[in-house]
Amino acid sequence: MVRFVKKLKYLKMSDESSQIKGISGIKVIYPIIIGFVAVGYMLFKEFDIHIFNLLHFTYYSFIFLFFAFLMMIIRDLGYVVRVKILSDNKLTWMQCFRIVFLWEFASAITPSAVGGTAVATLFIYKEGINLGKSTAIVLATAFLDELYFLIMFPLLFLIIGTNTLFTIGGEMFSQGIPMFDNKYFYFAVVGYSIKLIFDLFVAYGLFINPNSIKQLIIWLFKLPILKRWYFEAEKTANDLVIASIELKKKSFKFWVKAFTATFFSWTARYWVVNFLIVALIFGLPDINSDMILSTWDHILIFARQLVMWIMMLVMPSPGGSGFAEAVFSDYLGEFIPVGFVAIMALLWRFVSYYPYLFVGAFILPRWTKKHFTAFIVKKDNAES
């Protein structure tokens, strides 16, 4: 019996080890290559050395660059605070920091539709939180993230108007309703629908009837076409029930605090581009009134970034690489001085995406060495 229990523990650690291998640091190179190829193509099409030589960074340029990086700091602090809240303060600030950056690293090297949630439970569990609570934190985080989009997208839709949100560069359409003639509208609708279905599914499973969702998942993955993923699906279904027990006990105040942290995180993320564009404008000579962005322009840039993030959900590349740079050029190009769209797309990714690749690749080996030493010992014992 003792040997059987040891075997189970060994298999569990082996499964965890394989999960970590799935997000190995070497995968950093793939999204970087994809992103640079996309930006390289954009530069090839539009780069003009004479225009680029006009650029010189001023005092105001550095101020707004600082604000762009500050937005990313606020974003990360919001995530750290949220993990702290969801853990009922059982994690230290340093543990929350590690979890957030490892989670972001996993998200950056996996397709946007997958994200880092597949291994986030393991990150939290290895920091000393029991499996049930770790699962609850991950599912609550996913629920709150999607809730932000579900609220903000239709709200901005109403404020800005459908035609303005999906009409690029002031282009006119020959027939029909403008937004229906725009390819990005359909990307956004598909992405939003996925988020809506996911959040309704998770909300029903977490707060209303987890057992019925568990049975549905198990039934679906017994079908021949899905049977190969049955055991993973059964584990997910069981995790959902465990998480429901944890989260049903939480107060309304708890959820308000967690959603507030979520709101500040995502909102700060979308203000990065606004500040980068302003920094660029102040770096150009002969600034005129037409180049200065109005309050309405800033709102529209913010809204289009949110829509871009929803669209990235349907792309299979790691972190939406390639697609993100391309859609940035089309969707936000009208707000950027001519000749600088590709440079701005690259700068945007350097500020808001690539840091997580490098920081995560730095943290992951040390974190793995610390938390998986026990696995190496057990493996040696099992083989001897």
C-alpha cells in the first residue's frame, strides 16, 4: 500500500514536470521571431530614412514614455493585488509577483485562446496553496478577466458607435452597414462570443450548479472525437467543483475588490499605446494642431485596443504574435504619423509584451529548480 501511494505521488510529480516542460524558456524565441517577421515586413513597405531622421526625443517625449511604462507597472500591480486578494492574503507579495510573471510568461508563449491558465494552477499550488484553492484562484481570475471585456466592449460600442469603431482610417464603404463590410468586425464578434460563452459557462459552474457542468464535460469527452482528452477533461470538471466550494463562500465585498484590481490592470494596459503615440508626436519637428490627439481620439484608441485584444483570441500564434503587429498597423495607423506605424507597433510590443518573455525566462529556471528538486529525488529513488 505504501509503495502504491509513493507511485501515485511519483506519477503526479511527473505530470507536473511535463507541464513545466511545455512552457520551457526556449519557446521565447518563437513569438519573437513571428513578431519581428511581421514588423520587418511592415518596415519594408513603409520605411523612409528621410522621415525617420526627423525624429528626435524631447523632454516631453521622455515624460510620455515614462507614463507608458508606468501604465504597465500599474497593470502588473493590479494583477499582483488581485492574486493577493483571491488567496485571502495567504500568499506573500513576492509570491504573488512570481506567480503573475510566470503566468504572463506562459500566456506569452502559448496561443491567445489557451493563455497561461493551463499551468497557472500549478504555479499557485507550488507556492503553498492547496489544490482546491489554487484552482479557485485561477478560475476566478479567468472569470473576472472575461467579465471586464463583456462589460467594456458593449459599453464602448454604445459610446463610440459601431461605424466609428470599425471604420479604419475614415474609409467609406460602398454598400451596406460599414461595420459589416469590415473584416475586423467579424474577428471581434467571434472573439466576444467565445468570451461570453466561456464566462457564462464558468459562472454557472462556479456559482449555480457545478455538478451539472461536471457531468456535461464528462459526457462530451466520452464522444469518440474528444475521447483522447477524456482524463484531462475529467480533471478539469473535478477542479470546477472544488473551486465552486471555495468561491461560493466569498462576500460581495470580496468580489468588488477583486474586480476593481482587474479593472485597473486592463485599463492601464490599454493606455500604453496612447502615451507612446503622444511621445512620438512630441519627438517630431513642427508639431501642428492636426497632430495633437483630442480626448475623443484617446477614447477611440483605447476602445480599438480592447477590440484588438478580443480579436487576438481567435489567433493560433503564441501571444497573438504576427497578427497583433499587423492589426495594430491597420487599426491604429490613422493616429500615428506617416512612416512610423511599424516602429510604433514594435515599440508597443517591446513595452507591453516582450518584457514578460524575458522576465519569465529568467524566473522560470530558478523557480523550477526550487520547486521540483523533490521530483528529481523521487525519480532517482523510483529507478533505484
